[in-house]
Amino acid sequence: MSDVVTDHSAIRTPAVEVSIIAPAHNEQDNVPGLIDDVRQAMADTGITFEMIVVNDGSTDRTESMLLNQAVQHPWLHVYRMLATPHGKGHGQSAAFHAGIRQARSELIALMDADRQNDPADLPKMIAMLREKGADMVHGDRSANRRDTLVRRCSSWVGRASRRTVLGDTIRDTGCSLRVFKREVGLALPLQYRGVHRFIPVYTRMLGYTVLETSVNHRQRAAGTAKYGIWNRAIPGLIDLFAVRWMRSRLRPVQCEPVRPAADANAARDAS
């Protein structure tokens, strides 16, 4: 068995400004459009970028189609999650966690592979993060969605629950489209299932600045949705209390060097 390289960021050069990361599970029909969307969105921006697509247990032709695209687009890098359950993936949180650690940029952008997120929003989000000095810019699709009454009600209940339990004021936590600094991504505990739903509020818990901006929302053109009301609402409620538990035990981890007095006097005399 060949050796598995777990962090390619150390061997891919040169660095780029932003790494766009998208997990994919059975999205073969969306792959060509997804890659073309990103190409068009970033083509004339002057921003150097790479795209990392993480194949999370796909059982269709997602991986082979991605590899075909990678031949045509050197900025596209394809990864495969290991030890996935038969017919399933490890989930978005784990795939995002893996992708962030393969990135070779100081800015990370996350998005879904189903083409409902519009990468054309990324340049303005990157500009906003830089101009405002923020640590994360999170997308808000609420002005551009046309949801059913049932889905709007479930979203309202979800927002109210997060606000009550966590004090979370983020309007659209279900939006995967976001841009943030690499240090933020490395601090997020995305190796735990479901944490991707709480990325903005957890980022604020860590003391980082999160801004919101309106983004486009597109209907799924191909493939099947991975989440419905029930497989999102119940796990989301459980995860909500898990994140509250994590917050109650979160402790600062910053430190600073302290030198003996003799070293400090010597340094002063030398100057």
C-alpha cells in the first residue's frame, strides 16, 4: 500500500490568495457546471486561487469527473475522504476539516458542490473581509430564497432556538458560502459531526469578528438534496446543545513568552 500524504499544503507551491473548498457526495451531474461557475467567477478578478473538492464517499462518477476537470484546470485539486461508511460519506464538517488542512492560502472560502451557492459572490466577500478587517464574512441567502411555508417556519424555529440557547444572531446559518482567515479554519472543531452548522457562532465564541452579507441562492439543477426538514431539524437541535456544552468548557489558549530577570537585564544592557 502506498503512503498516504495527509497534508499537501507543504508540497504545493507557490501559494495563492484564496482556497475555495467544496465537499461533494454524489454530485456527478453538477461537477462540470460547478467548476465552470468557479472559473467564470474568479477569471477577471486578479485574485489568485485554487479549488479543493473533497469527494466524501460518492458512489457515482463524481470522482472520475472531477479528475477529468483537473486535467483541464491546474487550479483544481481533488481529494478523497478515507474510511467512509459504505454508500455514505463522513459529512460536510469532516470534509471541510480535511479540505482546510490541504489549503495553501491565508484565506479560505467554503461552498456547497450542488451549485446552489453562487461563487460569483466570492470576490465581493473577499473584498469586504479585507476592507472591514473582519475575520469571517458569512453569506445570507434569506432575501433571495423562495422557500415553502413549512421551510420558512422551520427556519424561524431554528433561528429562535439558536438565539435562545447560544445567543446566535446570524440570520442564515444554513448558508455554506463564507470566507475567512486560515487561522479561523484551523481553530474550528470540524472533526465533530454537525459543527459546520455552527461555524459563524463558534467563530465568534473564539473571539473573531464575523460579518454578514447578502448572497445569491440558486435552485438545485441536478442531483438530489442530502438534507430535509427532519434529518436537519432533529440532529440540529441535538448539536445545538452539544455546542452549548462545548462553549461552557471553552478556555483561552493564548500565551506569551516570559524570560527570567537575568535574561531581561542582559537584553537591556546589550541594547
